[in-house]
Amino acid sequence: MTRNMKGIAYQYMMVAIGSAIFGAGLNAFILPHKLVSTGVSGISLFLYYLTDVSVGAMNLILNIPIMWATWRFLGKAQMWPTIYGTLISSWFINYFDFLQYMHLLKDPIISSMIAGLVTGVGLGIVYRVGGNTGGLDPIGLIIRKYYGIQIGSALFGVSALVLVASIFVVGLESVAVTLISLYVYTLVTNKIVTGFNQRKVAFIITTKTNAICEMILNDLGRGATILNSVGAYTRAPRDTVMIAISLMQVNRLKEAVDKVDPSAFMLITDAAEVIGQGFTKPINPTNVEEKLAEEYEKSLHDTRDSEMSSK
């Protein structure tokens, strides 16, 4: 099996696992208390409460035109994952139908919170491997491709319309409780997609570039990038050292920078995701010192070139 085929097989397997978790969460915690949702799944729930047609079947029916649009406007590469995700998620929604009659949680608020957690984990797994379960996401891709429009506001409007319409079917109280589920779902999905290990990016503006880089390479075991910058007020050239670090290394970095250059200006901000060696790819321990030495020597060389050019 080629590497590409293994990647596709892994993606489809994870989409199935995520869809199973989503289907179980929807049946176990949303349907027993007649809660609702947003997007196509929200419309499916809305129509289920009105017609008693199974949520999975309704989800599949509503996604048929979306699958056709995906094939027509985005091509086969996007069509097959969409078809697979739609079919497998719809099947799992129906498969776990028995869970809604078990009433695992009596309190609708707690049930809403757990629903957001479980469905967020499920769809987070799907999105993390680049899959989807149909719905409004392919429509967003189509509009962005042909019109260059980010339709977050439009999708939010559709979701809001579904919630408002649901008030007349399940009542205001159920819709209000649903908002808890949606909030938890959004947080969990984002965390699953971007990872739970929070990363930080630090920008250090300093006149002691070499000492700062040596500290980063030797004490923190991280690489760094030197950016050429100019002070807006003084117009004096300075270097900005950029480094990606873990949350646990923030205090060590601040203390070390203050020790090396107390006058340094440092900006630390969140990084949604850091991809590369030392974060998502392991560092070969036999080559760590050599790699750090190479990076340090390169930084020194770049700094000398910058100083020579400024002269």
C-alpha cells in the first residue's frame, strides 16, 4: 500500500470514528431533551421533531444537493470525502438511535453540556484529518472559491435562523439550553483540531541578538529566527528574534531574556498551532547538538552580514 493510500485509509478510518462519536452523542444527549443544533444537522433535528422521520435519513436527504454541488463545483477530490462523511455520519446517527430512549441524563442543562463535549470531540476528530460530514462546509468552500467571500457571517445567519425557527417547535427553553451545547461544542472542536498543548510565539526586540540566540538554543533547546527590523521613532536598526515555545517555557524565557538583556522589548502571543520539528515532529536526539550549533552559527553569520550591509 502506497503512502498516499495509507493516508486516505487513515483519514477515512478517523472520519468513521469521529462520526460514530458524534452520532452517539447526538442520540444520547440531544434527542432525549428535544434540543436542537445548527446547520444541516440542526435542520434535520428540526424536521425530525415535526415529521418523525429519522435524523440520519433526513440528514442524508438534505445533503444530496450539497454532494451534487460539491462534485459540480469542487471536483472529485472534494466530492468523495464529502459523500463518505455524509453517508457514514448519517448511518451512525441512525445506528445509535436506541440511545435516545435510555435517558442517560435527567437534567437538560447537564445533558446539553455533555452533548457539546461529545459531539465536539467527534467532529473535531473528523476536521483534524481534513474530513467533513457534509452540511454547510462544502457550500462555504464553493462560495469562497468562486467569489472570494468568507461566509462566516452568512453561515452564522443560517444557524441563527434555524435556532429561531426551532423556538416554535421545541420551545424557547430548549433553544436556550442548546446554546450551552453549541458553546461547549465550539470550544472542544477547536481544541481537538488545533491541539490541547498550548503554544506561544515570542518576539524579542534586542540589541544583544547573539547572546539571546545562544540562550534560546542552549538553555531552552529551541530554534529561533532573526528578523531585521527598524525602530519607528529612532530609525535605528535592530533585530527581532522570533521563537515558538510551549506554555511551560514562557517563564523560563522571560527570566532568561531579562538576565541577558533587561532593556529588551518582548511580545508573547498565542499560536493556534505549531507544526514542525520539536512540536509535531520528533527531534533526533543524536543530532540535537549539531542542529542547534548549525542554527546558532547561521544566526551569527546572518547577523554579521546584516551589520556589514548596514555599514
